[in-house]
Amino acid sequence: MSNKKHEWIDRKKELPIAGRMVWVACPNAYTCTHQTLLWYIDSDDQWRDAGGVAVHRKVSFWQYADVPECNISC
């Protein structure tokens, strides 16, 4: 597995570790570019958004996201 920071990885070659947040690049036919979204993949290889909702858009590339943890008590 590649650990290079900020390197886009082809989804066809490798999937991220389940449950770990990643930036995904999804093609947008209207703008002829890729949209970048923050998602994760679950243990069943289903892409989900940050709220856990299953998404069904095509993912072309991904890279691990540095997401800060918030350890502040309520």
C-alpha cells in the first residue's frame, strides 16, 4: 500500500482501509472535472459520506485525509 501523502490512488488498483476518512475524486460530466468529497469505505466496500449515508457515485481516485480529532469534553 502506498503511504505517500497527497498522492491520488486509482480506485481500481487499491481501496482504502475500511473506516478511515479519505478524499475521493468523483467525475462530474457537467463540468468535465472531478469533484473532491470527504468519504470513507465501510467493511462491505460501500462508500459512505461523513455522516454514514451510503453514496452511489463513481469514485475514480482517493487519498487518505488528515482529519483532526476533537477530544473536548461536553
